[in-house]
Amino acid sequence: MSTPPDHPTLLRTPGAPGRMPCEMPLDLWVSAYRVEQTGHNEWTVSIVGTRRVLYQGPGPIEFLVSPAPF
């Protein structure tokens, strides 16, 4: 895999009802992650090469690029 971006990838997931969404910085490019819908409103995000699960929970989820470098 190549060097991570200067402006990291963020994983945005729903927050608790009535709360702001949660954002988690990720170390790799978006293409390094796999997203699967595993139930009606259940999503899993894992790393492609290792299958390590980073998130499992309600959706929708989305990937963003941070507006600021970390």
C-alpha cells in the first residue's frame, strides 16, 4: 500500500439519536477499506488485506477526506 494521505480519510457513522454523527480518522486510503451491509441497517467496515473490522453498527456510513491535515 502507498503512503497515507496528508489529509486523512474519515469514517463518519451515525451518532446516538439526537446527537451529531461520529467521525473516526483512518490511516489508509479509502480503497483499503471494505464496506458490507450485513443486515437491514447493520454495516461492517474492514481493512481489505487483513479483514480487521474497524466498525460494525448502524448506518448509513460514509468516507470523507479531512479538510485539515493531521
